[in-house]
Amino acid sequence: MKYFRQQLASLLLIILFVTSCGITKQYSVAEKASVSAENERFALFLTEKEQNTPLQFNGSLVAQTSENEQTPHVNANLFFVPSEGISLSVRPIPFVEAATIYVMPNQIIVFDKINRYFFSTSYSELSKKIGFEVSYSSIESIIFARYLFSKSIGREKWKYENGAFSYYTGFNNGLSVSYIMDKQLAKPYALQIKQKENSLGILQISYNSYQQTQWGLLPQTLSIELIGNKKPITISLNFNSIRHSNQATKHITPPTTTSYTKLTFEQLSKYINQFTY
């Protein structure tokens, strides 16, 4: 139970700051390439088509802190319906759903199904709390390694420096968003989001491997790290299978909250602090 609570707290903390068919081929990733080749791959990445098929990802999840405290791997199932929603279900024991995160176009809802708590927030409220802008499309883009911004922010807005493509936003005194491209694919190896005036990263998403499916190239293993936290936390997701799902719409629909106790932001922070500090 302690390990599950640590994992749940880690998941909740990641959400607060973000804001994861068979395999025909697996690619390993590398960090460096020639500038001209990287420019070409980055340009292709900016014009990649969006995913339009309801999918189910099956795999595992593990949380780890900078002190090498690691929770056991648990089963994780992710359901996705394009532009409609995402759900991530955590099952420490087969067929026992312990927690589910619902990422909807208008809100995020987290259910702790063991302790019967739930937390919900709009994107505008979440953006104000964490200090940078979050939207449904940005979370979807992070999970599927797609371009984070609208196509209106083209290649000319990005500056190549220190092996990465960086763009500076104007939200909340400015953030830098950087992509480090994979050596062989038109996909990122890592995505970093930093405060403009502070070199300490807010978020780093690493795409450790990709898999080629009939629906295109999708992340197989990704890690989401909170670098700026007092006790940095990394959530790693490994998807060993992806398939089309006719039931995805059912799984992205949140249950009623009548039998759950709602947590405020302040209560959620205290709940998280029990396991992360």
C-alpha cells in the first residue's frame, strides 16, 4: 500500500506540473547528429499529422526519486480517443484498478479508488497554479511525442543552440521549450520546459524508444521528470502493446463522483507531500 501511494502521489504531482497491434520494429535513440540533418528532421516533425484512431496502450509504470527510491512496476493501461480524452489506469494487482487519471478537453480528473478521493481542475486554474500554460492538446502532444504548438509557430521561430531547438514563450515572464531530436527519426529524443530566467528545468520528457505500428511511429518508453522539485521525481511508462480500441470512448468517460471525497489544491499538496518530501 505504501508503494502504491507513492506512485499515486507521483502521478498527481506530474499532472500538476504538465501538463503516456503488436510491435513491428523498435528503435533505439541517440542524442547527437549533424545540424543539417537535424534541421531536416525537425522540419518534418513540425508538419507531422495528428493521430486520429482510438487506441489502447498496455504496459507498466514505475516511479523513482533522485535518492533512487523506486516503487515496484505496476500495470498501466492508457486509452486514447483523438481530441476527446485520455485515461490512464493504474493496477498494482491484475484486475484491481487503484487509480485513474482522466484528461479531458475541458478538465483533468484524478480518482484514488483505494482511499475514495478525487481531484478535478480546469486548465485555466491549473495554469495559474503551476505558472505556465497547460491545455488538453499540450498533454496529448507530450504523450504521443507530437509538436507541442500549433502549426502557426513555424520553423522560423525556433533557434538551434547547444544541440537543441529552442523557442521562448511569453507566458508568465517567459519559458523556454526545447526539443533534442533523435539521430535517425523525425521525432524528439527529449523535450525540456524551463523557466527563462532559471536554468533549472520544470519538466523533462525523455522518449527512450519508439515503436513502429500501423498507426505510425509512437513512443514505447517515455519518462516524465520533475527536475525543479525538492525531491525530483521520474515517472516511467513502458508500453509493450498498442492496439485499436472500440471501447476507448467508454474508458475515457469518468465515473460519477458521488461516493468520493473531493480534494482541493491545498489538500492535494498536503497529500502529495506525505510521500514526496
